[in-house]
Amino acid sequence: MAFGRPRRHFRVTDSTNSRARELAEAGAPHGTVVTAEEQTAGRGRQGRAWNAPPGKALLYSAILRPLDERHLLLPLAAPLAVCEAAEELNPDIECQIKWPNDIWIEERKLAGVLIEAHMPGRSSSGDAASQDGWAVIGVGLNLTIAPGEFPSELRDTAISLFGPTVEPQGTAASFPDPTGGGRGSSRRCLAERHPGGLSGAREAGTRFHRPKGGGRHSARGPATALATHSARRPPRSRAAAVLSGHLDRWAGADSDEVLAAWRSRDALHGREISWDGGSGVADGIEDSGDLVVLAAGGDRVVLGAGEVHLRL
């Protein structure tokens, strides 16, 4: 069954991830999608708030079930789906992924992903699980939030998929984290092995050293290509359908394909980063999705979770 049907849409809800999690717990089928015009209590990793002006972002949560060992790379696959969906909606842009799962355009955050997982439990006798495992894949994708609608501290780091048009300056949008959040359970080993997505993962930071000479990681101004597509902005319902299609493809993709595609979009590779206890140069990801860092002195460090900062 593909993602997108059935679909529950709310004009206002506290969190699309919360609504999708409730549906999953009640037995909603694979592919169920929850969307909303507005969230009042959206929350991402580490409890950070995520808010957007009503109707200006895609607030989307999808149920995947059954969840099993085939989906160990789901935290890598989901951001790939968001990248390809964004590029289909606006062919003038190119997305990268900042480990573990922030989607970037020209080093500005366009979207984020939060995955909450529930693995099947076992009875006291050790019999097979009474309920299959499931995951809720939460996505927050900025569509038409104008630069002035972001709070001042985020105006240099956040971006929308479509360029600004003549729109009222409404409620400011906070964009540190994706839609959703909450109380779902997740299996410890999956959360630890895949820092980007399963419940309990931590968020990457936003400080970095720009490499001398620029290159593909050099900073530029706001993406000028975005404005050229403003007149052709699709409705949010189409954005949801496009994302569902790409999510269907990537959620079931072969692990080698997922790893190769993710590495081709790696925004951190070769960049200087720091974390609690060390610093070094990002050197890609392991096949598990863990981040590899070359520390001072040549030591190779593998980060499976935690706060990672690109350094200015």
C-alpha cells in the first residue's frame, strides 16, 4: 500500500505526529497520512518548538507498518524522500542533507524530519509480538514563509521552497525542528544506531567553518531561483501527494541505494565540526548511518548520537 491513503487533514491540531501516533496505536493501516494547516504544539527533537504561519508549511506525518529490520536505514531514507519531493515541486533548487536529517538549500534549512518508532513487544512467555511495529515519519517543509516571517535569529539560516510574494506579515515562524513530537516508544538499539530519526535522536547544530575558496559548500545569499517559481507554487495537497510518492519509493529502497544517495547529498563531508568532547572534520557516514569524524591527530571517531555543530 502506498503512502497517502487514507489521509486525515486538520485545520488546526496540536501536532500531526501526535495525531498519527494515536492512529497508529489504534491500528491505522500503513500509508495513513496526517496533515494540518496549523499546529499549536509542534515539537521536534529535544523538545524544541516548531511553528509556522498557518497555511505556509507542509505539516505532514505518515504511518509506516510493519516496522522491522528492513527499515534500519529509515532515518536516512526519509530525508532523501523530502529532498526529491522538494526538487520535483521546484526544479530550480538542489537539496543537501545536514547530518542527520536536516534538508538544506544553499546552507539554509528548508525542512526537518522526526521519526518516532514503536517496535513490537513480546508477551511474558516470549511469544511473538501481539502487535506489529510501526513508525510515524514527521516532516516539516517550509513552502511559502517569507523571510520577514522568520524570527530575526533564524532569518539567515531558514528558507522556504518558494520565493516571497506579496503576502501579509503574519505570525513569525520558528524553524529549528520538524513537525510532531511526543511520547511514542522506540527500541533502544534502533534509536542509538540511527541518530537522525528514531525517537530520542538528538539534533545537529548550526555553526560551521566555511572552507577557503568557497566550493560547493560556500555560502551564498538567498536562493534566487526560488523567486522564479513563486507563480507556480503548488497547493499543499499536491505537495503532500508528491512527498508521499517519494516516501513510498525510499522507505522500501535497498540499503546500498539509500547509502549512496545519502552520501551524494552529504552537506557535512569535509567540514569542520565539533561536539561535546571533541572536534574534527566530518568524513561521511558508516553503513549504519553513524557519522565518521577525523579528529586531530588522525583518530577516527564514530558518532552515533549527540549534538553536532558546524563551526563558524
